[in-house]
Amino acid sequence: AQKITQTQPGMFVQEKEAVTLDCTYDTSDQSYGLFWYKQPSSGEMIFLIYQGSYDEQNATEGRYSLNFQKARKSANLVISASQLGDSAMYFCAMLQGAQKLVFGQGTRLTINP
Amino acid sequence: GAGVSQTPSNKVTEKGKYVELRCDPISGHTALYWYRQSLGQGPEFLIYFQGTGAADDSGLPNDRFFAVRPEGSVSTLKIQRTERGDSAVYLCASSLRQGALYEQYFGPGTRLTVT
């Protein structure tokens, strides 16, 4: 079974700094997909970025990039030039069986002005 | 266009009562998912529909939980004889089809409190 581990319960960062949120995963599948979601206090899960296991390049979406290290089974999210609106819970997830997402425990990110 | 909507946004019920939670997916999305998020945890998968049929209900915790999607659009999650441990946020998501290429869009959730 797949498992996602996020070891940082909380992170505090100054505005405009870059921040890395850690995610490690465990799977025996050769083909898999990794996702990051943002959950603000309103509760809605917002898709940020996706990385496929066979993708040769690290995924990037605007200020978000994914530092994918397949051999280490890590998929860390990097947010550049953080903004106050980035304060939220962040979840790493893996697609299991091509249909259901398995989520980690989450990291609460707080951006300080 | 409209996103995934869920009603009610909040539901308070007494232990032992029956509740129904509704999800309206994005129009045209064939895949629909229910997740449950307990306080301080990540969401946990409950059930997945492809069209009208439940393709995977392996996440339903017990037979008090049941979900339907009779016309392949709106889905209802039904919980019988509610228990205090059922208190959580119930999230619904939909995607155009199943698979990694198709992003799951989440609704705002229904916060269920069982007293």
C-alpha cells in the first residue's frame, strides 16, 4: 500500500523568502503520480502541482516547483517568493490505483510579514 | 464555470440519527470521489464513482455508510445511526475521468458534528 509522510507539522517563513515543504512516499508501483494541494482556512482543497514518476523534468507551475528525487522517494514542494496568501495547510498526495488519492498528514505554513 | 458544490456546509446531528450529505460535481465530470477529513489529518478516501456505479467503496468504514449516484451526476453520502466518531469534514471531488491526467476538483466540504 502507498504511504505519504510529511514530517513538518508547521513551518514559519518570512514574506518573500522561499520555502521547501518535505514529502516522502512509499510505493512498490513503477508508475505513479504525486500531487500537492493547498487547503486554506476556508477548507477547499486547491490543486497546485503534479509530478509523474516517469517525468524527466521537475514539475513547475508559476511560483511552485516540485523537487522530485525518485531514488530517495521524495517529492518536496518549493514555493518561491512567498506571499501572505500562501499561509495555509499543504498536503502531499499520491494516486493509488489511478483513482483515489492517498494524503499525508499535512504541513501548516505560516508566512510572516 | 461552477465548481463542485456541497450541501449543507455544516450539519449538527444527535448520536443515532440519520444524515445525508449532497455533492454536485462539475458538469460533465464522470468521476466522483468522497473523502473524509478528521481534525488535524489529511483527507481519507471513502468511495469512488465512475458514472452511476460505485467502482471502489473500499474506504467506507462500515455498513452504516452508503453512497449513491443514481443519474451519474449528483451524489449523496448517507450515514445511518451516526456516532460521535463520525464527526469530520466530508469532502467531495470530481474529475473529467479517472486517472492521474485528470485533476480532482474538490468542493468546500460538509462539516458534520455528531453530539
